[in-house]
Amino acid sequence: MLRLSLSLLLVVSCGRHAGTFPVPEQGALDLGADPGGMASFIQMADPAADDYIVRDIGREPGVYRWAFRYPELRFRVLPAEGLDFAMELAVPDITFQVTGPVTVTYKLDGKVLGSVHCDHAGKYQVRKHVPAGWIQPNQYTHVTFEADRRWVSPEDGAQLSFLLFNAGFTQ
Amino acid sequence: MLQVLSILLGAAFTVGTAMALGSLLLNRLRLTLYRQEAILLSFVGGSALLSLAIFFLCLVNQARRNVFLLGGLAAIVWAWRQARSEARPKAFPDAPKIWHVSFLVLVGAFFFIYFFNALAPETSPDGSGYHLGNVLRIWQHHGFVWTYHSMYSYLSQGMEMLFLVAFSIGRHSAASLVHFAFQLTLPLLIAAYGRRFGFPVAGFFAAILVYVSPVVGKAGASAYNDLAVATLLFAVFYLLEIWDENQEVNLLIFIGLLAGFAYAVKYTGALALPFVWGRLLLRRRDAGQHIGTWRQLAIVTAAAAVMILPWVLRNWIWLGNPAAPFFNAWFPNPYYHPGMERIYLDDLRHYVGIRHWWQGPWQITAAGRSTQGMIGPIFLLVPMAVLALRHLRGRRLILAGLVFAIPAYFNSGARFLIPMLPFLSLALGLALPAFRGVLPILALCEALACWPQVLSHYCDPANWHLGSIPVAAALRLTPEPVYLKDHLPDYTLKAALETFVAPQAKIFSLNTRTEAYLNRTFVVGYESAFGNLAQDLFAVAYDPQNQPAVRRRLRFLPVITRAVRVVQIASASSFWRAAEMRVYARGKELARSPEWRLSAWPNSWEVQLAFDNSYATRWSSWQAMAPGMFLAIDFGRPREIDEVNLEEPRAPESKVQVEVLDSRARWVPLTDTAEISPLDIPQGLRRAVTRELKARGIGYLWVEDADFFADDLRKNASYWSVTDLKAARGMHLYILN
């Protein structure tokens, strides 16, 4: 009786076993457009700026944000032709005194688009035409920056490249 | 008028058949009962037998009108012939005339309200929703529909079995009238209890309090089951009291049947059987009859099992969960998620709008907003019932009332207090006679205070109660469709639904619809695992918080293994979710192969959602995040891998580790260090949702303006790829293009 009860309990308590399953039919990841979402240009003061930051750009809200070692942004651009890449950055006096002139190179999806040479402390505006075919419409485009000299904090080793005010694509 | 006759015939035939079966049963059991209580208990006991018989007919798909008529008439004729040959049982001793008359007048007045409300087209939320929705579905298929999945179809449906008989003749209102019959039986049984045990005044008093209670009136005049279960629980108590005096063994069979039927009618009725056990065991101590008590327990349990097991076994075999739709964590199954069960139960327990403890008694007795109904202002006097503790029967009544009030702890609805009312009312009746003349005054005041037109002056406008006496609608002088359109917003889309939507098509809705009148199949967001999946699709497309916003990248030295899994090592109250799991070797994703086998714990049934290359779908544990949960791939042969990625919504509380299967079939942990980066969510999620829904057989959406995605759907219909077919009263019927 006890054995029967225990067996029954075991059977009942197990519930239904799912087993394993094959790989299902694979879907298509891109099915057209959605309204809203990411734009082609972002001000760092915009509350949505965090969505554009992939890595190494400060998360503290403000009109500018610190770019660290490997800063990266992403955009979604609808028209793919006739675009300029534009950004505003600054090298503050306090870091310039340590680093001296800085060259910031910017790449689109890994391809070098251009660079800006900052030979004094202050604000710089960048505008560079994007060659045709570099951007796929309505797809994510990643922009990475690389400063050849960075200010390194003597206390915690944090590396600061420059201050970023805005970036993106314009027509 | 013909329609009214068919409604009355349907109800009368069902009640008559039940009484005939009950009469045959009581005769076979040779129980010594008074005439009045024998009639009432015949109906109650016969209902159990009829319900069981219909269950088996549903099992073999023979739930047909002719079968009901044939079987019912046979039972009626048999019982009638038997009654002719038997001596009539003796009647109760005379009760005080004034109380007899008062009882008839007050109960008669409320009977009039309740009868016309029950006879009017059924428009109660659960009645026109799932109670009669289930009945309609079973009726159309002549039996249980195993392919249809909704938590409401998993509940025991002992009452729906009775509804089905009435429905087969008189449709919806006939079913309501069957419940109305239980509503009338309860006060008569309470009065009978008082008369049998020597306190007729308290009995009549309690019967009036219960019958005029607004929530009793509303629930009893609807196709619900609360009055049936309350009647059964009281009948069980009543019979135990008789058994206490005469020790008839056959009485235990009857008690067991009714206790089991209480479970079959409503899960909360499951309390009846342990109550009976407790009572028998407690008496054992008094009487010292050890062996006899165990036999008694066995008899009661066996009789109850006859009524309980059919429903338990049905769910166990059908769903893998004998207690479905509850206890899903104990009995995992692909049809209802434990997490959804938790959300559902938490919601039921939640009192909206009660901020201080003292608001509770007012809401439950006189306001009725937060508790979706009220039991009547006199029950504010319930503390006085403690005076009944002076009497043995008073103590028993209060104990029974407290036991049968347990479900009210889990459900804030006033309906869940109905089973307690007969006991507390009787206890009050026993407690208050010390104050001369107080009982008639209280009974009269309560009846006046609960009269619908009076009630409306002080209760909350949102209180669930009978507000009128719809004589014209009941007699069908107002055409049924007109009345239904006025009282059921869903009914306004009925014509469009049945014109545009093919009979076999499925419609997704976030909320329960009035399925008893809408002759199509709905997939409701919270009612099934399938509904959860459909609702989750909308949540993902609409709400960025639900979208796979990050990639969790776990890298390790290259390893050759046959299987890999990602194991959760954190705990949190949220569910663990993953839109996609990908495996890499030397920077390239391993192509998903037909030889792979996928599994997960828990919720392995939906593991494919993490491997379908669709960001609209996602696998979810559907349980609170806990260590040991996993997503696993068996490659079918050794493969070299060095990276696993999870693409998931932001979940900082989650922490996972990668494990691989070694040559000795042991899982070896490799790393729990994850690099988390934003994920580029592709466009077209809305369209992806439409595609996923269509792939799963859902072709239409029933959307209310208040639904969380309603605005987005309306503004961006082309992005969703849907077309609004018909809109009315804040509801839209969309077709997926």
C-alpha cells in the first residue's frame, strides 16, 4: 500500500515532462519599418541619448558627456545618400594641458571617415560627407571614435578623450 | 412567450430530473428525514448525480438534448412511481405562525425580484463569460473540447453540467434559473435546520438574512455557482448534525457525495471533505470509537471520491495537472504558466480602494465597491455572534462559518463570503434572542435595507447588485438582442464578428469576452500559456522595456563539447527572459542545425522561442528567477565553441554562467563573466508580431480602447499590418492582413 502510494505520489508530483525540441523555423530579423525609435542625430542633452550610446560615453545627463577610451554611438538613418556626418566636441583646458594636441579619428561601421586635429583647448565642429554606399537605409550605423592621446586619471586610471556635445548624420 | 416557456421548461426539467434522482437516492439510502428537508435534499443530492451523469455523457460526446430528455424522463417516471408506493415522511412540528408568515412574505417579495432577474437574458460577467461560454462550447461539440485551452475550462464544472441540461432546452436563462433554484433552496434549508434542531425562530431569521443579502441576490440570479456551493456546504453541515444524532451509516454516503459535489461545483468547495473528516475525528475522541471512525472516514471519502475523481482525473490526463489551473509549479504543464497563476491569484486577493482596516467591514457589508458586492449591513453585527458560543450548536456554527470563510482570504470578492453567511446568520439568530423582539425588527430592517431601490441610495454605484426588476426583458417583451446590446457591450460587435470571422478562426483579446453569446473561439491574454505568448508579443513590440535591448556576451577559451547551457545563478522576483541564445566559435555564429536539441528549465515547452531568430518572441521562465534555471543546446555531436550570447531585455538582476557537457556527461562551469552591450533591435517588430500571431492561427484582434497597445494599433495600423473591420462602444475588431 505504502509502495503504491509512493509511486502514485511520484507520478503525480512530476507533472508533464517537456523533453527536448528541435530548432524551429528561423524568422527574418528585419521586417520593415517601425514608427518612432532612433533618429539620425542626437544631442547629448537629449533624455534619449542613452539609447544611442553603445559604450564608453558618460551616462550623466548634461549638454556634453565625456568620451572615454573606446567611445561608440549608434544611429538609424533612413535616407542613405547625400549625408554628412556632423559632431561637436571639445577638448577642455584641464586635459589639454596634460595631453597637448589631440587627433580624434571617427569611423563608420569600422571604416575610417575622417579625423579632427585639436591643437588647442576649446570647441570643434566637424562636418564630413559620407561616401555613397557606406550606410544602409533604416539599419543601425555604428560610429566609433579614437583619440590618439587621452588624459589618464592619476587616481583611478580613468581615461578621458574629449567632451561630446552632439553627433549624427544630416543632409 | 414561447421562448419564456422553453426557458421555464429547461430549468424545470433540470430541477425535476435532479429531484427525481435525489428522491431515488434517498429512498435507496433509507434515510430518516422530515418531509420538507427530504424535498430540499433530494434536489441537492440529485443534482450531484445528474451532474455526474452529464460528465460521463460529455466524456463520450453524447451530451445531446434527446439523451437528456430520455434519461430525465425515465428518472422522473421512476421516482414518481416509487413515491406513490412509499409512505410520506412526516412533516416538521409546527413553527411559530408569525414567523412562518413573515418568512413567506419577505422571501416571497425577494423571490419575485430574483426570479425575473434570473429569467431575463443572462448578462452577468462570469455567467455570460466563461460559465455559459463553457456550456455553449460543450453543447456545440456534445462533449468536452480537449483542443480548447483556457484556465476557466480547467476548473471543475459540476454546475455547468446542470446548466448544460437546462441550456439544451431553454438556452442561457434556463441555466440561470437552475442556479436560482439553489438560491431558493438555501434559505429553505436554513429554516429547516432551525426547525429540526429546536430553534425555528433563529432558523427563519437566518434564512431571511441570507436570502435578502444583495450579493446572494445577484449571484443567485446569475449563471454562477456560488449559491450552489453554499447550499452544498450548508447541507453537508446539516447532515453532519443529523448524523451526530442518529449515526446512520448511509447518511455518511450522502454526506460524502455532497462534499464531493461541492468540489465538483467549485474548487473552494474542497473544504467540505476535510471539514467532514475533522468532524468525524473530533467525535471519535468524544465517543472513543476508533475502528468505527476509520470506517466512517473511509465511507465518506469513497463517496466523495465518486464526485471528485472524475474532475481530477480529467485534468490529470488532459493537462498533466490534476488541480489545474492551480498548482502549476508542482505540476508543470504547457497550458498554464505558474507565473501567470501567481499574478492571477495576487490580483484576486487585491482589494482596490481600501486604505484602512476599518474600511473593510463597511465595504463588505454596505458599500460593495472594493469587494464587488456586499453582504448586507446587518452583518456589521457579526461580532455579536460570539454570544452564540454559549450553545453547543452555536460553537459548531461559528466554527463552520470560519472554515468556509477561508476562500475569502484568497479572493476579495464578496461572493466568496456567501458560504459563511448561513452559519453566521444562524449564530446571530441564536445569540440575539436574549434581546426580546429584536430578531423580527432586524430581519425586517435588513429586508428593507436590501431592497434594490433602497440599496441604491447608500451603496457604492459600482456595487455589484440587482438594480431593477426587468419584467419586460424577462418575459421577452423587450427582444433579447436589444436587452443584450444594452447590457453587454461585447454584443454590439456580435454581428460583425460572426460575419467577418470564419467559425474556425481564432481571435486574440486581452480580456475575457462574453463567450456565451459570441460564437467564435477567443484566445485571452491571461487565460492560457498560448494567450500569454500572444500578449507578450504585443508587450515586446510596444514597450521598449520588454524589447531585447542588450546582448549578454560570455566568452571563454575554445572548448569542444556536445552540449552547452546557460544557467541562471541569481534570484529575483522577476521572470528570466531571453529573446535569442546564440553560440559562437572564433567570432562566427554556429548555424542552427536540425540535429540540435533544445531544452530549458522551467518552461521547456517554449524553449524554441529563444532559437527562432525572431525578436518579437522570447522564452520566459514564467516563474520567479531562481538559480538552476537553464537554457540548453545539445549539438548532437561535439562542436568547438568559445562564446555564448543571450539577447534579452535589460535585467540587471540576472546573472548567468555557461556550462558545457564533458566526456563523462557532467556539466562543467566555464564562466559567469558577461560583457553586456546594447543590442541593435531591428525594425519591423510590429509586423513581426502580426506574422507570429498568424503563424499560430490567430487571425483577428478584439481590442478595447483601454488596452495598452490600442492607441499604437490605431495610429500605426499599417506598421502592424492590421485593418480595423468594425468599431463600436470603445471596442475594435481588427483583421491581421
